Amino acid sequence: MSDKKQTAVEWLMLNLHTAKDPFGTAKAMEKEQHETSYKKGFELRSYIHDSIYGGVEYWEKEPKRFEDYYNETYES
């Protein structure tokens, strides 16, 4: 079983005619995906700040760049 997620657009295309509220569901999925991306971006910005001004040693690992996160999460 793959742990890849569907984007809201992919979900909508597959469920447009069968879901009870396809647009509402897709919109909620999109909002959640935007929130996750925002948090990941803020985390990366904080890491970059710490790498410039000190404190990076307290991070367990460097956050992923957006392209890597997206590909690992959504691409097959």
C-alpha cells in the first residue's frame, strides 16, 4: 500500500460524480494541504534563519525543500 496522498484536484476528478459534496470536500482538502505547506515553509524559513544567526545545532534534521516534500507526498 502506498502512503502517497491525493491532491484535492485529483480527488475531485475521481469523485466528482459519486461524492455527496465533492466541491466542499475538495475545498476542505485543499485548505488542509495549504495549511500543511504553510507550516512546512515556516519551518524551513526558521531553519534558514537559525543557520545564519545560530541555533541550527538544535534541529534534528534540515527541513525538506518544497519540491522534495511535494514529490514525496503526492507524486507516484
